Amino acid sequence: MGIHNGHRLIRPGDARLPNIWKKFWVMIKKRRLQILIILSALLTPILSYGQEDWMNRGFALLRSRQFSDAADAFTRAVEMDPDNAEAYNHRGVARAYEGKIDDAISDYSQALRVKPDLVGALNNRGSAYYQKGLLNQAISDYSKAIEINPYLAEAYSNRGTAWAAKGDNFRAIRDYTQALEANPYFDAPYYNRGRALRAIGDYDQAIGDLQRVIELNPTFHDAYHLLAKILSQCPDPKYRNGPKAVVLAKKAVDLKPNPEYLSTLAGAYAETGQFDHAISTQQRAVEILLEQGKTVQAEDYRKRLGEILTEKQGGQSPVQKETAVKVLPAAAEKSVVERKEEKQALSKKAPALAKSKKKDTTGAHKKGATVKNIYTVQAGAFLSEENADKRRMALLKKGYGAKVVRFIDRKARTWHTVRIGEYESMKKARKVAKTLAAKEKIQTSVRPGGSL
């Protein structure tokens, strides 16, 4: 039978096997098929976990927001195939979610070196550049993605957001519109276009866009919040609707009870004259900020609380107060250069003006004579002076005598309004406003000549 040297293996069927092992081997042979199936299932992931398996695992981990593990899975896929552009791209996505923006940009760039027309990587790298504040690089990547795929709604939407960050709301609006033409059910471009329209003073369209967002996505808390702000704080009183603003702001707070939303709700309460609710809500916002250690922001919110208390003591809502605001002096509405030019012009005309006053036959300076109200057509109201000047220049090129008139609202914000003409009759001013809106496709309104 051979020499036993201590290293001999015991083979199945060996005549010297103990009886118990013979029985065990018989059982193994009877159930070997089932055992092989079980072992195969256990060993397959270890022995044959290929590139495609790691990709699928990475996608699953991304969906479950396990970003670090997802990045590891895509790394394994890259190790198996260094030319797997999608693996680099999605590892970049995982790293971006982890906050590793520079690593994400490196991955997107590697994906594009392998596959230069990978629109997903271009769009994603653009978003990473946007997060770093590199707006020109972001716009460049989004534009390349659009060149490759003119129907990529996400790239249009993202490029619009980059233009808005640069202060170019008109280009932003154009891109958001393109995004919605590509995908009419995409809620983000509606919201962002609503923001941009509000910034240029087109409140009708802004309100429509935000209402559409809420229809598409009833949990979009930012849309409820922004719509509530417009309806409670719009510089044009005709768009204000305090009761509706309260309902919308409450919904925003229910979805996300943060200090900003609470402050907007407080403003909506104040708009409707519910000052006790306004005060308690603003106090809640201040308390949350203090709990979060945001003392500087809390101080700003305290100032707003003081304004609400003042409004309560005065017994007037912001709308009533605005109606009672005195006309700002003309000099306060004009720039230093404009005032200097007017002063020089007046000094030259002073002798002629003196004579004309002596020969005044209009009766306007007689005792008891009344001064008629003056109305003007407003073609936009902007917080950005640059945007107001763009609107003014566009209208001037088309032959309209547009000018920018500045006002300060109750929150000490400076509004740059674009105005055309002066009319003694509101009826005539409305006719001009209607014609202008129809011809130039812009939002217009009729305003008292010397007030916001």
C-alpha cells in the first residue's frame, strides 16, 4: 500500500477510511449537485466580479447615497478597464457628492480625455466649475454639451443658472426657456426662470412660472417661498396678495421650517395686518438663528422684528404705508452727473426763466390753482442698476425716451425703475403702457410720476 510519510492525502474510496467517513462521503455524493449550486453562488462574486458588476454595484450605491462606497466600486471598474469613461464620470459624481470637487473635476476631465463627446461628463464638470465659482469655465462646458446634444435640458438649465450668477438675467431666461422646450415637465427651469423674471421686474410671468412649479412638484418648498415673497413684498402693489402669501409661506415652512421661510411668513402676516402673528413668527426665526450660532444674521432678523413692531404701533400695513409715502425729491432720484448737468443747463436758462415767470398766463401760479397728477409708464423695476440700464438702452435704441428713476423702499433697498413719458391722464398712460407691452413683449405698468 505504500509508505506513510506523513504527507499522504486521504482519498475518497480509500479502504482504510473509518466507517463514519464512508457514510459522510455517500451523503456528499447523493447531495453533490445541491452543494455545487450553493458553492457556486457563494464563490461567483469573489471569483468573477467583473467590470460590469462593479459598475452596477456603483450605480446601486449612488442611488442609495453611499457615495464613498460608490466611488470605490467605480475605482475597481477603472482598474479593470482604464478606458472606461463612464466609470470615471460616475466616480466624479460620487466624489462631488462627498464634497471633493477638485477630485470630481479630475475624474470628469479623465472621462473626457477617453471620450471627448461624453455630454454627461461635460455637464457634470460644468456643475463642478460652477460650485467653485468658475462661471466662465462652467458656461463653456455647458455650451459644448449643448453643441453635441441640442436637446439636453439639464445643460440649458445649468447654463442659465451660471448666466444668472453673472448677473445676466436675460441670457438666463433664454436658456431656461430652451430647457423647458426640451423638457416641459422639468421643474427646476420654471423655478429659476421665475427668479430671473422677478429680478427684471416681470412679475406676471414670474408668478406664472412659480405656480407651474408647484403644479409639477407640490413639495418644491423654494417655489412656495419665492411666490409668497412676491405676493407680500412686490414693489408694485397691484401684485400683492397678503392672504395668499400667508398660505404659501405656511406651506413652505411646513415643508422646511428654516429661519428665512419663517421671516417671509412674518412679512406676509404683517402685510395682512396680523402683527401679533408676525412678531411671534419673526421671534421664532431669530431664536433658531441664535441656536445655530448665526449671531450676525440673527441681528438682521432682529432689525426686521423692530420694523414689524413699528408697523404695529403705526397701525398700518406695508401697503397702506406705501400709499401714504411722500414723493421723493427729484434730486434724490438722479445721479450726481445728471444733477450737475441739470444745474449747468438751468444756470444758462435762468434769465429766460425769470422773464417767462413774469409773463405767466397759464394760471398755474395763481392763488388757488391746483397741480395735476403726473403719470408715467414703467417698463421694469430692478434691484440691479446694470439690468435697469440694459432695459433703458434697449428701449432707447427703439426710439423710446426711457430713463432710469431710483427709489428706496421700506427695507432700504434701492429700486432702479425704467420709465417712459409723463402723462396728465391715467387713461392715456395706460393706453401707452398697453401698446408698449404688446409691441415689445415686456411687462409694463402705470405709476405716479414721483413714487415707486
